[in-house]
Amino acid sequence: MSQLLTIAERLKAVTNIQKIAHAMQLISMSNLSRINAQKKAFTLYINELEKLSEQVGFTSKIILPEKKARTLYVIIGSQKGFCGNFNGILFQYLKLTQDISKISACIPIGPYAYNLCNQHHIPIQSAKINYSLANLAQKTNLIFEEIQKAHKNFDSLMIISNLNISIFTQKPQSTIISLAHTSPANSNPELPFIIEQPFEEIFAYINNITIKTKIFQLLLESLRAENSARALTMDSSTRNAKKLLAEMKLMYNKLRQAKVTKELIELSSSL
């Protein structure tokens, strides 16, 4: 009897776990749909920004790595748990491609990246930063402000993040952005429109907008990869719970039938 009660309690627990895992899977898929819609709209914004940059003669600030550059690191980890090996592959990539002991400053994004910096004694440049799709623009501005504070001490910005290849695959990547001050090649370009501000001021504004745009894009892509990983993990958990439920129900029915048979034998023998 006690064994039947134990299995019944386990059945109830696994059933609840299955429901929770399935609900989290649906939430992740819903978030993924919203992120994809925002990515589509943001792509149009990027295209317009690139057109404007070409008109004013602005070149991209994305550069190749320089060995002697003083680099400020930004590590974008997951914002929540239950996303499989999302953080594992990201941190492994960081350890394989960078000498962690030589990182002089880092801006960790998310609790897992923050814990990684503390674990490896990496100097943290900012307070703990978490973000979601709802406050993505606000957190992008906050990260940019932290970068601006440290601007004079660094030549480049390296952002370590995950790229969403598909719902089944997330790939870590590093993006390096130059923080060195640059001046326009032509201080008086011919433009199809009239501007009142000094051209150097316009150039600096586009420079800042370009960096913010790249940070926003990488945060959005990391959030997309995180929700893909979580949806896949929760789908696997739901399937495993369903399989476990089937096995436990079979075991429960066998024990219950054996108990009924035993009681019938005892009853018939007493007659």
C-alpha cells in the first residue's frame, strides 16, 4: 500500500512538471515569434542607417582584432535558466578564444555572465544588468553609457554573444568595435539635404548611433538564441516527462493489480 501511495505522489509530481515544461515551451515560442517580428522591423532601420552613413561618408566601426588594443569586454549570457547548454558553449568559447586572466574590464549582461566574472575574478565595469524584449532599448542605452564612461581607457569593444543559427543550433561569436576617435574624411561633403549642425557633430552622432545599433542587434540576437534554446530544452523535458509518466503508470497498474489479486486470494482462502 505504501509503495502505491509513493508512486501515486510521483505520478502527480511528474504530471505537474510536464505541464510546467510545456507551458514554458509555449512561452518561449511566443517570445521567439515576437523577437522575430522585431528583428524584421529592426533590419529595415539598419538598412536606412547604412544608407545615411554612406551619404555622409561614414565607415563602419566594426574592425578586426588587434593584439595590442586595450579591449573592454561585454559578455551577453542568458537572462533566465532552463536553456540547455546556452551559457556553457558561450563561456567555453570565451575561454578558448581569450586569455581570461588578462581581461582588465568587463560588462556582464545577465546573472550567469555576472557570476562567471566573479568566479574568474574578472574586473566588472558596471552593476548587474538584466534585460528583456520590453526594455531592450532602455538597457542598450544603459550599456552604451557604461561604455562611454570607460571610453578613454580602451581602444576597442569586444562583445561575446550567441548567434541563433536555428531553433536547434546556437553558435557563439565575438564582435569587435573600435572605440578610437575618428574624423570624417571629408569635412564638407555634398549632401542631398541641408544640415544646420556642424558636420563633425553629425558624424559623432552617427558614430554613437552605429555602436548603439550594433549593441541592440547583438542583444536581440542573443535573446532570440536563448528562447530557441529554452524552447528546445522544454520540448525535450516534456517528452521525457511523458515517457516517464507512461512507465510509472504501467508500474502503478501492475502493483495495484497484484494487490487486488492478493486480496482476492486471501478472501477466497478464508471461505
